[in-house]
Amino acid sequence: MKNKIFIVIAAYNEENQIVKVIKGLKKEGYKDIILIDDCSLDKTYEKAKKEKIHLLKHEVNRGQGASLKTGIDYALQQNADIIVTFDADGQHNPGEIKRLIEPIKKKNVEVTLGSRFLGKSNVPFIKRFILKGGVFFTWIFSGIKLTDTHNGFRALSRKAAQNIEIKHDRMEHASEIIDQIAKKKIKYIEVPVTIKYSEYSKKKGQSVFNSINIVVKLILRKLAR
Amino acid sequence: MGIIEILIIIFACFALIKVVLKLKDKAISWREFGFWAVIWTALVALVLLRKRLGFLGELSGVDDPFKTVVILSIILLFYLMFRTFIKIDKVEQEITRLTREIAIKKVRKK
């Protein structure tokens, strides 16, 4: 039985990349593409409108976590069997989606997590430092030892997508997904992926300050619950 | 009585008047009025009856009853800040929920 694969892309101010990203996915044969425009201030939505995709728009900006949750919920409504989350900034290689979904198709795991440190990515030093900090933090709070904890390139089976609850709206959602995988004992593996760093994507990436902000928010949330 | 104490009394009286006016305008409930009235009245009482409230200082181990109140106020403020964070977080979650529902309802299918 053929699996229904949906690609979910959360986009915010990606008018320069979004058409290229969508066309790249279509070239690899992925027809079911869901784009969530998180109330972009530029022409992301207008440019995406011209492509034949499922297009959703947040009326107010809520963050990548909220956007992915919107996309995942919609994908489940459309009877998706496998959901792949894919970045809108052109950092991910659509040719590697096959590698991500294969273990799920074979029913070995429910979630595959992309790791740039297992693949051939040229990670800038500061970024590497921040990400390794994220790995340590995730290990402390979730008990899971991964090589890359903040990679937006991941695939979820339908069952996992239904099971994982994303409550964090912003970038903390990445840690939250891993936390859920640990708590709900969802079977997962890490898969090597390539992250393409361009001057454009480096500018859009997480700053050290924002990374500290994410950690503070996660700690406060844990105390509040 | 020092200048600071006079200023505190004036400020507390001003705050109390504001609270009464808010109640008159029905901007706050009787419960909220009661809470704030007690706070501002207690502050005035603390300043005026500082010497008689010396036992408070003995109870807490801090010399001055005024210092005791300041320390307790700081603790209370931290607690209220934490509660405010939780409330804001809940409101943010609700905004997100509504935003997501609207987005799914208005989807532009391929």
C-alpha cells in the first residue's frame, strides 16, 4: 500500500527562497506540500499562492512551532501516513527525504530525526557551539542523547504525529518534540542529512541570545507545569 | 516623621482614592477593592505605628518591621510575577489555538 507523504513547511519572510524550495520538492516527486505562512511581512504568501500546494496562513505571527502544528494537524486531516517537516529557507536537501522516510515505511521506527553532524554539513563554529549546548541540555532534561537536537528536518509516522503534542509556539518546539518522544517512548532514529549554509540562511539562524532565551522559556515552562 | 514616610503616606492615600474610584466605576470587583484597600491601609498603618509594630521585627528576626514588610513584599512580587507569566502563557496558547483553527478553516487547497 502506497504511503501518503505530506511535506510541511513553516515559512516566515521567505519570499526569496520559497518558490525555489517548493519547486525543489516537486522535482523530487512530492506533490502533497503544505505551506504555512506565519503572517509574513513580505510576499511569501503571494509567491506561494502561484504554486499548486496546500496553502495556509496565520493571521498573526505565532512562531515556527505553532506553524508546524497547524501544518501537521492539517496533514492528519488529509489522511497523511508520513509527515516530513522541511525548512523554508533552502537549507534542506529534498533529495534526502527518501532517507528520512525509509525507516518509517519499513515500520522500524515512528520518527526519524535529521542530524547534520552525522552528515556532511559545514557547520559554522558558533552554530556548532550552540547546537552542542542544545544536545547537552536535551540530554539533561529529556534523557535522550542525540547528535543534533535542533534540526527541522524530520519525519513522523501518522501515529507519532497524532501522539506528539506541540505546545511551544516558537523555536522551543524542537526541544519539546524530543521531550515528547522520550516521555511517550516513541521509537526513533537519527539519520544523516546535509544542511546547506548560505549567507542568507546564516543571517536567519538562531543567535546565541535567542538560544539562551529558548532555554529560559523551557525551564520556566517546566516549573509552571 | 521623615520625608520618605510622609511621601509613602501621601502615595498610599492617593492609591486608595484611585481604588475607590475604580470601584465606583465598576472597573474592579468588591473582592479586588478589598484586597487593595487592605494593602494600602496596612502600608499607612505600618508607617504611622512603626514603633508599636516592633514585635513584627522580633518575630521575623529582622530589626525593623518595615524591613520585614519590604522583604515579604519582594517575595510576594516574585510570586505574582510567576503567576502573571503563567496567565500570559495561557493567553498566548489561546491566541495560537484560534490562529491555527482559522488558518485550517481558510486553507487554500491545491
